[in-house]
Amino acid sequence: MDVQWNKSVGRDNVVLHLNGVLFLKVKDPYLASYGVAEADFAITQLAQTTMRSEIGKITLDNVFKEREALNLQIVHILGKAAEPWGIECLRYEIRDIQLPQKIKEAMQMQVEADRKKRAAILESEGQRESAINRAEGMKRSQVLASEGERMEIMNRATGEADAIRRLAESRAEAVRVIASAIEAKHGASAVQLAVAEQYIEAFGGLAKQANTVLLPTQTGDVASMVAQALSIFKAVNVSHDSSGNNGDDSSGSAGKNSATKANKPVPNIFSMTKSDPRIHSTIKTASNPEDVSLTSEGRFVDLPSASGQRSSMG
């Protein structure tokens, strides 16, 4: 049985138009015929009034949410009212619900706003996750970079320390070799020769740069330069031998031999190496060949100058 359109007002004062369908069964024809006049009309009116009453108890949102519960409540009320008429209500269903146009638009806007809200929330959550992932990636990258720099610094420091240690060991070995060579025969003379060569080469290197340098020596007098270098070496050698003699005074004859060795004059390297072309070449390169000459005794002498004076240096 169809239930015609019925105007109802909800709890939130929203006007609704509803219709429905009612399923019923006549249990007692006598009561249905004589218990009520026009049983069909009576049961239809009862269904409309019951639906209107139940709609007024709930809001518009609950009409859609509790539609099934609303149908059951209407069936229960109709069943109790129609029982004296010999009629049993089996089922009631709300068929259609019509809303005012403004309510429809408002609901549509609400739906759109809700969807936009959820979309914005999802987008913000996505951005947050993306930012967190980027931050985690940058953090991990910085940690790895710092660890790499730390390992690089440690490796470099280890390499530098190893290089310094090896250099110190090589220098110590070189010093031991030089010390052994000095103790050998004519070792001191060889050292004097090396000192003289390095001294002259050092002065020769000053001319390679266009700088003004004040030197506390006569650079034109090569013999004086060589003598100055040798005097420095002799002073160091004598100081070393003297310290050794002081430590060995209690050793008897060994101390006397050391003192005799320390007081022994150092051989003249120029008399020993007068035939060595390297010395003569060094002297010729470092000074004017017309001003200095090497005698047969291995001594440097100045040739006569323009004034006719002559001097000799050892």
C-alpha cells in the first residue's frame, strides 16, 4: 500500500516531503470490516501521522543515518495501533525524501567543503611526510659527509705522522752515516770541502732573485768566504771534541788519545785537493778569475790589483 507524500518538519526545523510504502496482512476479516470504517484509509493516515511524529524527533542528518531504525519504529507503532482492526503491519519503507532547494545547495556545499578539507588534509600530510623524508635524507647525507671528512682527516694525519716519523728516521740515519764518515780517515777534510762548496753555492743562489740583500761579508773575496765557512766548521768540531774529552778524563789513556786527536791540526783541504777541478771551477765561478788564483801549496792569493798591492789568505 502506497503512503502519499507527507510534509514533515525535523528537529532542526527543516521541512521535508516524504512518501513510503506499507506492507500489511489482514488477520481477522470481521474486525477489518466492522472494527473500523475504511480500514485502508485509516491505516494510511496512521502511517502518515506516525512518520511525521518520528521525523520531528530527529534532525535532517539523522534522517539519512537512521533511516532503517526509523522504518522499524513506524512498523512497531502501526502494528500496535492496527491490531484491534485485525490487521498486521509487516514492513514499512520510506521511499523518497525531497528537500528544499536551498537545503540541497547547502548540503552540496557542505559535501564539497568536506571533500576539500579531506583533500587539504591529505595534501598537508603528504607535504609533511615529504619534508620529513627530505630532512632525514639531508641528515643522513650530512652524517655520511662528516664521517667521510673525519676519516679523511684521520688518514691524512696518520700519513703525515708516518711521513714525519720516516723523515726523522732517515735524518737520524743520515746523521749516523755522516758521524761515521767524519770518524774515518780524512773525514774532517771531506766535511770541510762540503761546507765550503755549500757556502759558495748559497751565495751564488742569491743572485737568482731580483732582491736587495745586505750581507755581513765581502762577496767579492772568495777566499775570505771559504775561510769563514771553514772557521765555523772548525769551531763546531773543536767544541764537540772538547766535550768528548771532558767526559772521558777518567778513562786514562783513552782520554789522552782523544785530547791528542782533538789538538791535532785539521789538514788543509786545499793542499789535499789542489788537483781537484771542482774546487778550481767553484772558485772561478764564484769570483773574478783575474783576482784569485790557487798556488801550488793549495793557498788562495789575490793577484796584483791596479795599485800594485798583493795579499794572501789561507
